[in-house]
Amino acid sequence: MKKSSGSSNWMSELDKHPYGRIFLAAVMKAREEGALTQDMSFPTPQWVLNAPLDIPDSVRKWTARWCRNQIHGLIHEHLNEVLSTGIPYGTLLNAVEEIAHNHATSIQHCVEEIQTNPYVLGQALSLPELAIIDAKYAHETRLEEKRIRGFFVAACGHVWQSGNSVIRIAKSSAAVQLAARYLGRHNGKAEEYARRLVENWRAIYPSDKRLDTPFPAVHQEVGGKLRLYPQWAYWSEIQIAEALAEHIRRPSFSLPQNWSSLVSELALDTSQEEALAAMWTQPLTMVTGGPGTGKTTLVKALADTTRKLGMNDAVTGLAPTGLAAKRLRDVADIQAFTIHSAYALFNHSSRVEKGSFPASGQDQWIVVDEASMCDLQTFHAIVWSTLTHHNLRVVFIGDANQLPPVGFGQPFRTCLTHPIVSRASRTLSVPHRSAGSLAEVAHRFWDIDQPWTWHPPVINAIAIETDSEEHWRQKIMQWVEEHGGLDATDWLILTPFRDATETRTIGQQQINSWFLGGDVKWRPGLRIVQNAPNYTTGRKNGEMGVIVSVDDGVITARFDDDTETTLDEMEAIDEWSLAYALTIHKAQGAERAHVLVVMPEAYEDPRLLYTALTRAKTSLTVMAKNPDEMVRQVREAKVPPIDNRLTRRLNAALERTIQQAGAVLAPAAVVWEEEAQNA
């Protein structure tokens, strides 16, 4: 990308403001003294915040915000076509800023370049995001095959390097499938390009600086289809399989001699008693159950029994979110941490050493709550780090019917469906709430032979008579007022869809915009959600909070775990989004008393509605054109199959374990050999 030839325009605009004049004077002084040698043609916020200038922080932050506002204006003026492809506005904003900064070009020139050649965004966006752009532009401009192949290579290179996900050419996300239609997917060209990329990357894309690092992907044929794995995901699967096989092979533990009297004091149902006994005797235990079946109660029962036997602090809790960790501390009265903070998982390059968990040498338990939210990386960290500790038991607890993790892989569900590993699992089957309660309805959700019934005021339906956005808005706002209005914090709106489309009236973004009242500025009382993990502040993706103060561009928010985070206004734009309405995926791990599920159309994965149902603690309301028909369609849809290699790797690892163990297999493993052959 060329540098912009002139920089006077932005300087003249900045000179109109007092802080801007201070900033420009500092720039001129730094250049005269030789402290600043860069070409000043690119006033990006990153440059402003890091430039070696002698200016107050207030001036630096104001100027950075001014630069960010210039990007806002240019995007709205020139890049509406790119936004119309479905790329989120915040993603495009960050991409423009990153490209301009990396190429030392003006924001104006960067925007003009993207306007004429949207593939420039390939330097700052991930593959699914680029795929949407490609689907639109390749179709409309009929780009020649070479240009499309160049995009495909650049996109693959970016997503592998950042470790975002596995690229599955034959079976990919909806966005990638859309783009693949124009990449020639149906006549095999996409596979051909990917294969050639793997075999001869440098010949196809010689200017890519990422070639300076080892090739970051693993190429495998699975069932005659090409799979391209980031190395971290490939090795995580292999090591998870080895670790689970080793955990299961370890000998079992004995129950305490006074077990009957210990359990009799806990008032547990039969399924809970069986699960608690397994947690005491098995090196590895998987516990699953729907809402209200007593999963957290079971963790408390484990902690109570250990304390009664004089084993204080024997149970350590781990969870994918800060809110879930806080719930373990409050309800089960144990020490609990987020998995990312416990293992310092800052990114996909973070590595966990085998057997590195700091075990005490005494009887000890690691209990992982919300295990269905664990992706390959977090699941791997736990099972790999706890190997070689012979007095350590590992327990995963979650709801297998929830949506899969945001990250890659479904290790918890894979384990529960595996014919051998599932022997270490227990199911909590008794909902501890009355008929018609949310827990009881969730318990019956998967039995499609039982008709769905509404139970006002707990389970409610609102039918939408017309398709107009205004009608949806009126009904949603009426529900909000009935549940305490904007000042109440115990309600939440959920929807499967992020945006409206030609056939879909509304989405999450449209609903959130209704709560701003035309004022897009940060203000106390606004509900926010964390957009992505931030390992500096310790915030995890999906954590929710409320802004409590705004002071001279500095914003403080209090989150559900009762801790506060303070950010500069520019940082907050990247970190936080409005949280009156969330996508159901984003809401995993969060709970509110009253939940409204807005379904402008049916969704083909029943786990979506089930997950929304389990977010509500007091009442659930479903809003749709025909709520009864929509619920019926969703319940009858099939859960998508697990598409990974972990099951096969488990079979191979278990088979090796059986062969190596010979006659010294643990008692529970005596029939595994035959099942391992058939799994």
C-alpha cells in the first residue's frame, strides 16, 4: 500500500482545537529535536498513544479519540458497501485503523484503498469475515480466478497465524460456505487451492512475511475430505486423548469408612449420591444434568464431606467465566478461579506442561464447572496438567445439552458420547423444582413425544401479528416495562441472530439501538458486555456489567462478579458493547431472573432455545410470529454432529493403553478392549 502524499489536511483540522494545537506543537518540537523521525502522514490512535511526545495524558487521549472519530466519519462516508456485506462495524473500524498504522499511511488513503479493493482487508480480518466480503465482491465484479485464489490464500494464512479456528474446507461455517460458492467449491477448486497452498505456499504467495515462521497448519485427509488444523488444535486433540486414557487407567480410590453416615446428612437424591461416590472413587468423573438438578449442590456436598474428614481446602474450583467461578466460591464455599487465569492462557501460543498443576501430595479434587463451555485449549490445560498426580481427582460438571463452546472443539460432549470414556460419567436426573418450573420444563425439553405447554407466569408466549419492525419494538418495550423498565437489571433479551436481513425483521443490534434513545455516548447505567477476552484486565468474553461512572473520557463498569474495570473511552469502544439484548451464544454462563427470547424465525439447532431457557431463573417469555409452531420446529430439529477427530484419537489412545496395561488394568477397564475395537 502506498503512503499518502499529504498530511496538511488533518493537521489543519486538528489545529482548530486547543488540545489539537498542543499536540501539533509537541510534534513539531519532537521533529526539530530529532526525537520523532516517522512520516507524520498517519494520525492513527495507536501512533498518537505511543508517539515519543512530551504532552499531558489528557491531550494524548483526547487526540487519540479525535483520530478515532475521523475513522468513524470516513467509514460512514466511503465504506457503506463493505458494511452492507455483514461485517460488524467495530470489526471494520479496528481493521481500518490497524492497516493504516501498519502501512504508515493516512486514514483517508487507507479508506480509499479499501473502497476500490476490499481485499486489502485481508491483512486485518479473519477468514469468516473475509469470506462474507468475498462472496459479495467476487460475485458482483466477476473477479478473475487468480484474484480469488490470492484472496483465499491470504485469508487462510491470516486465520492460521492467529489460531482462530480449524479451516474445514468441505464443511465450514455458513459464511465460508457462501464465499466458497464463488470460489468454485462445487467443482472442487477450493480444495485444489487449499491443497496447493499446503504443498507449495511460498510459490503461491511469495511476499507473505508469515513465511518467516514455521508453517502453522497440519494437513490431513479425514473421510476423503481435506482438513487443515492449526498446530495448537491438532496437538491439543492428541494430548487430550492421551491424557484421558491415562486418567481412566489409574486405579480407583476407596470410599471413607463412615460413608453412609456422611451421605445421610446431605439430603441428596439417588443420582446425586451416585455422582458423589464417583467423585470420591474415580480419578476422572464427568457429571451432567439440566438446570435445577443440583450440580452446584453436588460440588458443595463434595467440599462438605472432605471438610468433615479434616481435609480443608482439598477442593479447588475452575470455570470458564468469572461469574461461574464466583458462584462456586459463594455457593460451595471453595477456592475457585477462571481456567484462563489459573493456567495463564493468554492466547493460542500459551502452553501447559504435562503434570504442571501444583498438587499438594494429599487427597485433592479439581472441579470444573460449566464444562460444556470448555473448548479444546481449556480442556487440554486441565487434563494435561493434572497427569502424574496420583492423589488428584478431576471432575467436569456441566450440561451436555448446552450450545458448544465459542472456541474450537466440543471435548465435554465428545467424552460423554464416547462408549468408553462415558463410563466415567454420571447423570443428575431429578429436577428439584415444582412442575411447570423452568427446571422441570427444561428437563422435558428433549422428549419431543411430550407436547410443549406454556405455564404462565413462568413460561409465557407473545405472538407477533405483523412483520413490521415497529410492531416488534412496541411489544419488546412493553415487556421491558412490565419487568421493571430500564432501571431494573434482572431482565435480559436474547435472540439467535445478530442482525436483521431481507427476510428477518430484527436482530440483536437493532434491539440494542432502541435503548440508546438517540444518545450514543457512554453514560452511567448503560448495560455492557465484554466483547472478547482481555488478559490485562482479566475480563472474559461474555461477562456482563453496568457502567457506574464516566469522568473526562474515563469509564468505569461494575461486572456481575462485583469487581470493577476502568477503561479509556477509546478502549471501551473496542472492549464493550451494549447488553440489553445479546445473542444466545454470547449469553452462555449468564443468568437473569426474567428472559425474553425474540425469535423472528426458527433456528435449526434445538440447543439454542434450550440454552436460552436455562438462562432464566424466574420466568421465560418466547416472542415469535407463531410461538407454538416455532417451538415445535426447533425441538424437532437435529443437533448437529460433532465434527472433529477427538473421538478417533480417543479410540487409538485407549487401545494403546489397554495393550500396554496387560493384566494390570483397573477394575472398570476389564471390558474396554472389545469396546475400543468397536468404538
